[in-house]
Amino acid sequence: MSDSSSKSAIPTLSFAASLDPATKPQFLSSLRHALINTGFLYLSDPGSDLETSISDLLPYIPRLFELPQEEKDKFSMVNSPHFLGYTRLGGERTKGKVDWREQIDIATPHVARWSGPQDPDYWRIWGPSRYPSEDVLPGFKHAINTYQAQLTTLGDSLVRLISETLGLGPTGLEGFYDVPEKMQHRGKIVCYPPSEEGQGQGVGPHYDAGFLTILLQASPHRGLQAQALTGEWLDVPPVPGTFVINFGRALEFATGGVVRATSHRVISPGSDEGAQGPRYSVPFFHNIDMEVRMSDPKYKLQLPDNILQLRDARGQLPDTDSINYGEFLTEPSGRVQLFGRVKSHPDVGERWYPELYKRPLVYSQRDVGLKTNGVLDSLPVTALQSIQRVMPVLQLNAQQVGEDTSHALRARRGRPNE
């Protein structure tokens, strides 16, 4: 196997190995490789309680989407300022293009902290979920809430392991989280119907926002693909008894580009797979605190030299087909999430965030220039390259920030006056 292909191969790690002192060092080494080089991994052996919760949840998934349309519309996302609830087939967009899927977004229980216009607008995106009636799908709410509570615990454990393998100790990433009762994590249950040739956009190329995503591939269909360091798209087929774990944009920014947030997409299943029915997927997004602003020096991590050397040995991350969540450079995490949701669900944005919906989700030269003044000099090369990729897509009037970014990149390369 070539060096590039070995770096691209998606590893499988046993979570049970992280709990045994004899096998934990090898687990941490494999996790570190996945963080820096692949951005994805399969995680097996999550524990018997979680395996039971999966078995309890799976039978509900096809029944959820088989409900009459009028029943599904009763818990529609368009009625939720928290972007929680049901989205019709084709009702979500990635990079402006329709995603051919229907879904329900459900979050861990949370009391909304937003009380009016005096509060930050992004506080409003965390709040109570919407569910089908117990009369039409009895037991579903309990099954999904139990499952998500256990994934929250698993996610917390993985964050501690990530922190440890990056040389920060098990508590090194705690500053990115509020106390548990003030946090909200969210997930989706997604149905991808077959397309004619299996070439439709189930969901377009994108990064995830937070630190990590825990994905249950709930049917045997292929479709998930990850973009390798070489730029090629790799299949991430379902492996029974495993989750797929990928790392998000926030973790890449927080670690100065040491951790690799991987571009990924879903290709709709082909019509020849119709006998298997739709593809089902259950992602869970482990969020960070809404107030985290990556440009704030208090969130700058002091990673040890041996970890930075591993990043440097990997080399420069190539351009990918994904550009989302570049706003982490200038905005608090909650607002980054709000921008992403309004772009993905414009009908919800129009109803609940009309001022944000009406104006382009872009930064003016003045806004970006003010917010990045003095910050660019401290950002890693990967973050600066992200700015350059994001600017055209966000339609920035960005002469100043463009000049600042180019200057900062030249300085890193030892050519400040070119």
C-alpha cells in the first residue's frame, strides 16, 4: 500500500480498547492518525447499552417515513425557530443545490435561553424538539431520546480521548463546552430514496460544524463518501456493528489545522437498489458551546511540538469541494450554526429570521476587515487557506482581508515582500 493510500484508508477502532489500560495506548495512536490524516474512522464495540438502544430505534425508522404526509407535516421544521422537526423531500440545500432526502432533526432536551430581541439571535436555535404524536408512533420519542442521551455520553468520552491523544490531557478541550445542562447536541434521521442512476445529490459536499459527528448507517446501502488527501472520493460503506466518526470544522480550527475536518457527501442510492428500499442514516452532531469564538486567544490551544510535527509531516491540506463554516474565523459558534441553518433551510429562515434571510449571508469588506484586524497574523496556514477558499463563495467584498490573508501566508513561507 502506498504512503498516500495508507493515509487515506479509513481505520476501524474498538471503543472497548480505550477502556483497557493494556490496549489504550494503541487506541490513542490509531485515533491520532485518524485525526490528522483521514478525518474519518469506524468505531466498533460502543457498549451493550448503546447496542440495545440501536436495536430499539431501528424498527421506528422506516415507520417514521411511512407516516402519511399530513402527519409528518404536523411536526414540520418550518414551525420551529430552533430548526427542529420534519423536512420534506428536497426541502434542504447544500451549496444552494437541493438535497434529495427527507429527514427529521431532533436534539437533546433543552430549555431555550432566548427570551427576546435583546438576546443574541443565535441563542434561539437551541430549544425543544418536535416529534410525531404518540398516537401515530408510540414509543418513538423515548427511543430516540434514550439513544441520543447515550450518544452524548459517548461523544463526551471521545472528546476526552481526542484531547488526550493530542497531548492536552483528558480535560484540555473542556473550555469549548458549557456545563452539560446548558449544552444541546442534535441529530437527524434521514431517508434517501433511490435515484435513477444513483448519481443524485443525497447531500452535497460539506464539512460538519462541531468537534465530531457520530453516524449510524441504518441500512446496507452505499452512498457516503469522504474526500481523501489526494482529492479522490472514497466510499465509506456500512460496516455492521460500527459507527462512522468524522471530525468537524470547529475542531480543525481549534487545533490550528492539526485535526483534519474531512469533506464528505452522500450519493443517492441507485434505482437498482430499490429492492432494498431507501437508504437510512442517523447522524448525531456533538456541539460546542455557542459562545466560542475561535479568534479569541483564550481558545488557542498549546499543542506539543511532536503533534505539530505530525501535522507538518502530513503536508498542506488540498483544496476540497467543501467550503462551509469558514465563518468560524470571525463569528461565535452559535452564529456560525445559525448562518448554516438559514442557508440550508431558507423556508425556516424566512419565517423566523427574516432580517437574516433577506440579506445575503456575506461579510462586507468593513465587517471582515474589522473583525480580522490583528487576528490573521496568529492563524495557522490551513486557516488562512480556508479564508482564501471561502471568500469567493461568500461573495466577499474583500480587498482588505484578501490582502491581509495573502500577506500572512507569504510571511509563513518566509517571503513577506513578494
